[in-house]
Amino acid sequence: MIIIGELLNSTRKQIRQAIEKRDADTIRGIALAQAVAGADYLDVNAGALADQELEALEWMIGIVRESTDKPLCIDSPRPEALALGCRLAGDGPILINSISAEKARYEEVLPLIVKHRAGVVALAMDDEGLLEDDERMFSVASHLVEDLAAAGVEHDRIFLDPLVRPVATGSHYGNLALDLIGRIRGTFPGIHLSCGLSNVSFGLPERRLVNRAFLMLCMARGLNAAIMDPTDQMLMGEMRAAEALLGRDEYCMNYIAASRSGNLGL
């Protein structure tokens, strides 16, 4: 599994306050905690600050870069913020969050992906917005992957996101995402399949329990990346167990190593 740490997001009250107060210690501590917990990328988002986003993003990336050399996932609805983040991210892999099949978004973000040879979170939506029909979702997702590949984006740089929605707002949303993950994995075995894991539990009590269960179901369908909280030790432990059970952990060596180091959340 490729773990994209979700905690440096300005939609979270703690992070927004830290940005507004220029509280470097909080940002530094959360970045380091995610890196130590096993994140492969750190998602960095300052979008909730609207007109101050560019300045805030530059400040955040500077602090994160002082704390860890983990690759960054630059997360913003604004192409100019994505461009800034890519310039500041440093050497090594970059992940852009996100592109979609929306015409304007696709045309604005694709040049950044090509220029920086970045990986990209590709959202299964087009100008119609969030889709409810499973066939339509599969069609949009498939064409998006094909268009990115035709533009020179290798399959292993594409992180297709089925756009998980809260099951509290629609009981079918879990199955809708799971079915799309399975179909896309069968059609495009070389791409990554990712999701914003905690979206599924929004509005529910004991959200971590729902997130953990959903991750196991998604992995069984072919998910191999997630934007999630790596500091949830139980979640990480269950993920390692699932990798062993699904044959993704040769001779269960990673699971055994995590057990010996006390990192299974037990």
C-alpha cells in the first residue's frame, strides 16, 4: 500500500489555526509523526485559507521540508497553488491532487503533470459533477486513464480515485466505490487505485472503525493506495495484515517485522 498522510490539511481546525498563527511546531510535529508512522507521501493543503492560500502553502511546505524528506502530495483546487507546490516540493517524486475529466480542470493541470513528471490523483468525475450511475462512473474513469496515458503519463503515475462518498448520506455509496475499484483494477492493472478513506465515515460515530473496515474491503477489490491517517496504529496494523492475506507481502515479512517492532496497533 502507498500511504498518503492526510493530516496536514487546512480543512482540519488544528491545521488551519496553526497556519493562521504560523505555529511551525505543530506543522512540524504532525509532518514528522506521519513520516515516522509509515506515510509514503505527505498531503499538504492550504486551500481553506482562500486568498492567503499561496503564501500559506509556501510557508507550510518550508516547514515540512525542514522536518522530513518524505515526498509531497500537493493538494489544491487552484492550478496556481499546484504549480507553486510542485516548484517548492524539492527533489524526488511529487504527487498532484488532483485532476479530473472536467474540461477546464484537465487542461489546466495536465501541463503541470507533464512538466514535473508528477504522479496524479485522478478523480472519476467530469463536467456533470459527482456521478451516481456505475456505468457512467466506469466510462468516465476509463476515459480519464486513457487520456492521461495518451498524454504520456505512465500508468504507474496514475492514482485513480473513485470518489468515495459518506455512507451516512447514501447507503449505496460504499458498494458504488467498491464496484468501481474492482472494475478499474481488472481493466487497468498497471495503475494505482486510491481513495480519500475517511470520506466514507463522515457524519458517523466512531469513524475510525468504519474507516478500518472500509479499507479492508477496498484492498480486497484492488486498492493499493489511500489518503489516510497513518498515525492510526490499528488502521496501519490491519492494513499490514490485509497485505499478508492478499499475497502482497512475501512470506508475511513486513507483517512479522511490524509485529516485532510493536507496530500492529495491539
